[in-house]
Amino acid sequence: MMKFRYLKNVVTLRLDQSKCNGCGMCTEVCPQQVYTIKDKMSHITDRDACLECSACARNCPQQAIYVRQGVGCAYAVLMDKLNIKGKCCGDACGCSLDNIPEH
Amino acid sequence: MSAESKKLPMAGDLHETECCTVKEVTAAYADPGDANWVKGEFETAIGPVHRIATTLDRQDLTGSVKARWGVGRMNYSVAPGLYAVGNPNHLSAVLVSANYKLSFDYLRRELDGLDLWILVLDTQGINVWCAAGKGSFGTAELIRMVHQSRLGELISHRTLVLPQLAAPGVSAHQVRKEIGYKVVYGPVRAADIPAFLNTGNKADRTMRHPSFNLFDRLTLTPIELAALFKPVLLLTVFLFLLNLLSQLLSGGNFIPTLLLEQTFSDLAPFIISALIGTILVPALLPYIPGRALAWKGWVLGIAWALIYTTIIAAPAGWLQTTAYFLTLPVIPAFLGMNYTGSTTYTSLSGVVKEMNYALPLIIISASLGLTALIGTYFI
């Protein structure tokens, strides 16, 4: 299984371990295996693999995780900067940064 | 499909004018019209539910090919609502899906021989991952569709199996709190669903990680190639005019065939550059040094500029060499940067950082390069 990693030390991911109860939901939903459960507590063990999809934050029943949700798509960022709305690319993606609900 | 069923309201679109008995009976009823993938109806306590085919036919395949090349891609959707696979009962699993036809096809072709329910959400014809990121495959839509489909009257358990990549949009604990349903995240790939269901809804590590192998990386290449058509056409016109002007100014004989020949030979290195950006960058992605995708594209572009100026177009003058070194690499660099949207691992923070560096450099390099290129026609 090949795992890709993007730029180092850029993601906005934060885990508040004082709130964590070790339920393991973050390890279940993370598509990049960023977390490991050790001693009944979640640990961020592969931070640079995070793609800020926010699956973990949205599914953490303890609200112990913060991440600014976003789609890592240069085209969407470009269209947003140029203030062109509704145009997009990708696999029938249709993503537009301003459509992403605030977390 | 009979004409009669076409008249029935679509789940999610009940008209006030419709008779209330029709409303009652068809609340769960999705209306796919005479879609080729519907294989009859399945009688349930709350009325008939469409049964779907678990094999893809010719029409599905041509539809996929067209969608992959960008033809009608944004309208490639399935009517939202509840569907049956095989002969499901009150104990059967419920799979939740997006209503992008390609996602739906990937799912149903893996379900041969199984008996289960499929709840198709209205994600506006967008695939699971993007719809989850955008919020249309979200907690609210899931709850709405569970209510509307009257699913609760058909099943005795309260478990919904969602694709794992829906997790950015759906909050499992919130669904449980609001409607008492347990959300279980299934595997990323539909092919793993039978194994997942057989092992009592257990997904191992590989089932939870989207693969991004050579084939996956090139899936979107047709779309990117189709998108190149316009810029290439513009460049062709630009190079044609440069050659024309250059011939006219030099006062030589005007030879149309030579003009066309020259235009296309001038165009060739740029076409190769674009192909490097759309095919070679994704194909060689893990093997090109560096992390930023614009950088990866630029590295291959520099290699191409080197090959072109020292071997293919040799001997190239200093101005021509400069022009090619400034223009050829920025094409795969830009396309590489854009490829971030097609990957499974790039974050928004990373993309913004990469663009802040790459975009100004690309613009400067392209402007200087174009100036030098124009110069080569008149010096």
C-alpha cells in the first residue's frame, strides 16, 4: 500500500487529548491513517499525511479535533481568487471553496 | 418501465396537488423513469420499490466512457430514493450512496447475489467524496432521505452503511442523536463491500485507504486532455500569426504550405510539454523528487527543454534556448499544480502554500519566455 504525503508542516489539524476518550472513531474515518490509538488515547502519528478532509473532526463525539476543512484543489483556489463561481474540475467534483460549510 | 410509474412523483419531490393515497404509497419510491438499470419492481409493505441490476450493460459502459471524457458529466445522475438489490427483508443491510451515476454503477456491479437496500441521496450528481466535502452528502441530507423513504418501516435494525469517504460530510454521532440510526462507515472501494458485510461490518486498514495507483492516477487524464483543446488552438493561431508576420517582414516569398509546416513544428514542443503535464506527471508522481506538484511538473519540463534544445532542435540559438527553457517547463508545472485537485492526498493549506510560491514564478517565467519566443521570429 503506497501512501503519498504532501507538503511538510502545513495542515491545520489539532487534537485536544484532554477531551479524547479513546473511542477510535478518528482512526476509523481517516482515509490517510493519521491517527493511532495508544493507551486509550488518540495520537496524531502521521500529521503530514493529513488532507484536511475533516472526517475526523466531524465524527469525533468528544469534539476533541479541530481542522479547517477544505478541498486541496488548486483549480478551485484559482477560481475562488478570480471570483469565478460554479466552474470546477475533477471527477464531477463541483467543489467550490465558498460552498464548504463552516465546521 | 411502464408509463404509469413515470407519472408517480419522485421521492423528494411530492406535489401538493397529488392525491394523498399516491403520496402514501409512493413515499419510498424513487423515479428513475425507464432507466436501463432498473430490473422490475419489488413489493414491500409500503409499496413497490425499484429493483436494480447488478451487472452493467452496454448503455452503462458508453455512459461511463462519455462521462470520463467530460460529455454530459455534470448531468450524469440517478433519481434519489430507495432501491432494492435481490430480495431484501427487514434484516437486510442498508447501503447509502451518492446519486452520481458512475458511483452508483461502481456500487451495484459489486452486489451480485446479495439481498439489500440501497438508499440513494440527492448529492446533485456529484461523487461521494466531493459531495461530502461540499456538504451535499451530509448529515442533513441523510436524515431527510431516511425519513422520506420510510426506510424505518421496512427494516427492523437501525444500521446504515455509508461509504467511508462520506465521513467528511456526515457526523455519525449526530445522526444517532437525531434519528437513532447507527452509522457504520464501510470500505472506500465498492469491491470490498461483500467482504465487509460477510465479516460483520469490519473493514481492515487497506479497505479504509483510497488507492492511488497508476490506474487511479490516470483516471482523470481524459478530462484533462479534453480541457487542453482550447489553449492548444489559441497557441496554434498565435504561432501561425507569428510565422506569417515573420515571413511578410522578411520580404521573402509567401508559401502557404511552408507556413503551416513551420507552425506545426513550432507547436510540437509545446504539445509534448502539455502531454508531459497531463500524462507523465500523474504516471510518474511517486518517482519524481520533491513534494509540491508544480515542482514535480517543472522538473520534468526542464528535462524536456534540455532534450529539445540540445538534441531535437539543435543547434538552437541563445534566444531560442532561453525562450524554450522559460516556456516549456511552466506548462507541466501549471498542469501539475492543477493536478492537486485530482489527487487523494493534497490539503487545502498545502495547495495555498504551493500556489503562493508557484503561481508568481510561473507567470514571470511564462511572460519572459513568450517575449523571448516572439523575439526569435524577428531577430
